[in-house]
Amino acid sequence: MAIAQGNTSPILLQMRSGKVYFDNVYALSPTFKKADLFNKSLEWFKRNENVASITIANEKKGEIMGAYVTRINIGNTGNYYLARFAVNVIVYDATYEVRIFDVYEKPIEKGISNEYSKIEYRWWDFRRGKPWSADDEPLFRGISASVNNVMDSLGNEMNK
């Protein structure tokens, strides 16, 4: 008898002050100037189909922020979640900082309230071995993968 082993890699959701919060600084070539990086990041926001809105675009401060929404599929049931979070990019000469915070999830399935809710309580219970449902693990893996995708996609744009 063989037992299929599930994905045992840890789920990485960074936290700060009890909230899911990512904050990474990236160093680039010294030839990249603040104005160029601002334009690159603004183009990334405008072209990305998952960016629902841009709430800040301040060239003088070098800051852009928007709402990012992505679909996270859960198993083969047809049910899924929408994950929404704020993406904040601050550019400087030769570096930029990415902050991701205000993470919400919204279940899309029959019989469940289809409203966004913050994930911190659910994440807290999951980490303590008390998941709310079987959807928790794929949901958190999906959120983690989405955050990584944002960081990678933005990094590709900034390094052009």
C-alpha cells in the first residue's frame, strides 16, 4: 500500500504586529534612476490584469499603490476564493521597496457569504492546528504563491 504524501513545504506568510505584511527592498543597477523606476512600476500597475485600481501615484514621492485581486482555486469542486491585497511600491535611485498588506479573502461557493474578510484570524487558527475548513491550506498556499508572483513580476519589470 502506498500513501501519497501531500505538499509538506511550509506556507510562508510574513506577519508584522499581528497582520499579514510583506516588506522587501530590492537593489538594482546603480544606473537606474528614481524617475525611470517610477515609470516602470506605474506601467506594471497599468498593464497587470490583476490590479483592480491604482489608489496612489505620486511621482515626487516615488510611490504607487493599488489593489490587487487574484483567483485562488480550491480543489476540483469548482469553488474558489478571491484574494485581495494592497500592493505599495516606493522607488528610489537604484532600489525599490514593495509592501503587501491588507490581505482579504472572499469565498465563491454556494451557501457561503460572498464578502471579503481579513485573513489574520483564520491564519492564526490554521497555524495553531485549528483550520476553519479543508480549504485553508490551499487558500494560504495560493495567497503565498500570489504574493511571490507579484514580487517576481514586478522584479522582472524593474530589471528591464
